[in-house]
Amino acid sequence: MNEQIYKLITRMVVAVMAGRHKVVQELYEQYLRERYLYVSLKELLESKKAG
């Protein structure tokens, strides 16, 4: 894993401890994109609207 992934995981752990579930969800989506080259359905729909 690269350094960016470790930073995202650390930020997720801190956000969970702080009770900031919305932030955790956003960080998890970033993690998936970094780790698996993941594109969310939301991003696909937004790109289709723009195009």
C-alpha cells in the first residue's frame, strides 16, 4: 500500500473515534478510489450529465 492509503486509514480511525460518520464515509470512498481505482455510481451519473 502506498503512503496516501495509510493517511486515509489514519484519518478514518480518528474520524470514527470523534463520531464523525459522514467524514468517515467520504474518506472511505476516497480510500476505495485509491486502493481499487474505484468510481462511484454518483461520479458516473455526474459525468454523464456533464457530457
